[in-house]
Amino acid sequence: MNKSPSHSISPLIPVQFKASYAQLVCREQQPSHDVLRKKMSNQTTMTEFLLLGFSDVRELQILHFVVFLVLYLISLLGNLLIITAIALDHHLHTPMYFFLMNLSIIDLGSISVTIPKSMANSLMNKRSISYSGCVTQVFFFFFFGSADFAILIIMAYDRYVAICQPLHYETVMNRRTCVQMAASAWISGILYSALHTGNTFAIYFCGSKMVDQFFCEIPQLLKLACSDSYRFEVGFLIFSVCFSSSCLVFIIVSYVQIFKAVLRIPSEQGQHKVLSTCLPHLFVVSLLFCTAAFAYLKPTSSSTSGLDLMVAVLYSMLPPMMNPIIYSMRNKEIKGALSKWIGLRLITKNRMSIFLLR
């Protein structure tokens, strides 16, 4: 009876060689544990990221710091003035100004998340941000951004009820309803931000630490992922933009109804008053949505273009800075409240000075 060659040779092979050969075959058949360990080590040792600088020239870094500082102070001053005017003037304790005050508070937080860190890096000639700092920046940026968009939707609904259903306005937009709407905007912002932040930083980061943006932006962070797990976050971003698009459609439909009602107003002064409050609001919503959608839906490239940087500056800085100008400079009630408050402060200060001189 003949035996196969393998059976005839196997008794001659030493046991130690068989064991070594079996280990070699297993290593070839199983995925490399060294690669997995390397990925895990890169993930655990990722303690910081490097943000994109506007320039390596020291003079331009100082210029960037000064420009951002001026814009930041303008935004802070404008939003603080709106909050102060609405809080101190009881004539402005109405639903529209209540939501406007919430919008100003959100804008203060939104611009304070990204701009101070960028200014500090330019001033100290640094680019680094800690891992925990990046997580915090992503969370609060999405929190304030989503809450901002929710408040803008609520403000559109408030204007729709006020103009298209004026007889039911006080019943529909009562104090309790307004507080519940504002609270839902803040709470939804927290939940939405927690989901995005958790999905993003559950990903393994490896390779370069360079984030091709001046703050921790999720599309740029996903470029550093070393596995396919980032696809879930990409899908969630696409779903978020689609949901935001439906909200934008709701706002547009609301304003179509508003404009139809405006055309039925007999006096030109009444039409001008309504349009002066609605058109700026529509401009802010469109600017915020279009720039953010472009930044998060555009396919990421290996290098950052000037357009990416400009869009990031637009949607992170322009709305918080423009909202006080749009809503207050053309609003006689807020200007009147500010004038009254500033005049009262000056009178009080003069009286105090006279009293001290005596």
C-alpha cells in the first residue's frame, strides 16, 4: 500500500520544526498584531493636535492677532449691549426680544470657543491644542452652533405668528411657551453636540497631528482617522445637513407667508417696519446655513485652500458679529433702550462726581 509523500516525510521532521512551521503559518493567516498595536499606541499617545496658522511671518501673526481681537471685541460689545438693553428695559420683555437675548448669549459663547485660542496661538507663535482642548472646542462649537440655528427657527416662527396670526399671537406665544421653546433649543444643542463629539473622538487617530483649520473642525479631524470607523460620523453629518435643510425650507415657507401678508398691509410705513425685521433675519439664517453646509459637505482635500479658511471664518465669526448690527442698528426700540440706559449711567456718574466734590 502506497503512502503520499507528505505522510512518508512527516515522521522524519523534528517536532520543534513542526511547531515553528505551525506558528509561521498562523502568523501569515492572521492579521498583523503589530499594526493593530501601532494604531492603538498612536491613539493612546495622541495628546495634542497642531492647528493651522494664518502665516509663519511674525509680523503677519501680530496682524492676525490684532484683526481678530478687534472683531472679537466688536462682537462681545454688540451682544452685551443687546443683552443689557433687553434685560433692563421692561418694554422689551416680549417674545421677539426674549429670543433675541438668547441669540446674543449663544453668539457670545460661539465666538468665544474658537477665536481666543487662535489669537493666543498667533501671539505666542504656537499652533498646538491639547487633545482635551480639542474635544472641548468641538463640543461647545457644535452646541452653540446648533442652538443658534434652533433659536433662528423659533424666531422665524415667532414672526410668522405675529404677522400672519396677530389676533392669536399673545395666546400662542405666551410666557410659558417661549420659555419651553428656548429651553428646547438649548437642550437639543447639548444632545446634538454630545452625539457628534462622541462619534468623532471614538475614532482612532494616527499619523499626522496637523488639523488643516484654525480650530478643531470635524471634517479636518476625520482626515486623521486611521480606520473606516469615521464613516458613521460622516453619515451623521450628512443626515444633520439634510435635517437642517428641511428646517431652512420651513423658514423659507414661513417668510413666503409673511411677505404675502406684508403685501396686504395698506401703509408703506407698516410694510417697511415688517421687512426691516424679517429680511435681516432671513439673511443671517441663509449665511449661517450656506457657509456651514459648504464646509461640512465639501469633500476634504489633502491640502487646505484659501477658500476653506475663508468659509470657516465666515460661519464661525460673521454671524455672531453681524447679529447685533442687523438686529439693533435698524431697531428703534433697542436703540432707544440703549440711549436711555447710557444717558441714565452718565447722569448717575455726574451726580456721583458732584457729590464727591462737595
